[in-house]
Amino acid sequence: MLQTTKSYTKFPLSIKWKGMETKRIKIVACKPLPNYHIWICFDDGLEGEVDLSHLVGKGVFEAWNSVEFFNQVRVDSKSDTVAWGEDIDLDPYVLREKIISN
């Protein structure tokens, strides 16, 4: 059973599942880099570069064919992850794993 430790919000600060508590990951800063890479900084100080070039032109990422659009990356204040426009955001857990594995 999934329980939130705070009153329910769209994105709880932490969750309890099977007796384990997990803190929500928050991205606090980002910036575009050449060749469809982005630099990301998490709230715990972890930072690094992620290569997103393999996504360009596929599905919703077709919008990234415009480098100007890709360079508009920002941290979404509601979800605390990287986003482009209203339709594209990326899972911060996956981005964190990509940074750790490099």
C-alpha cells in the first residue's frame, strides 16, 4: 500500500511503500549544452551532464529538431524536473541514474 507522509499533493515530498520511505528527487538547476546534452543539478548537490541526442526526432522529441527549442530547457516548478514547453518533461530518477552511471 502506498502512503504519503504529508497530505496528498500531485507530487508528494516522500512516499512510504512496504515500510520503506523514499525521498522525492528534485532538480534545482539545468542548462543546455552543445550536441543535445544538458547539465543538471539535484537538490542534494549531485550534478552532471546527460546526453539526450538519442531521443532527438522521435515522437514528442521531434520538437528538438529545433535547437532553439531544445535550448529552452528549464526546471518545472511543479514537478521539479527538466521540461520543454508544456508537453515534454523527463523522469528525474532516470536522469539521476544516467549521471551516476557515467
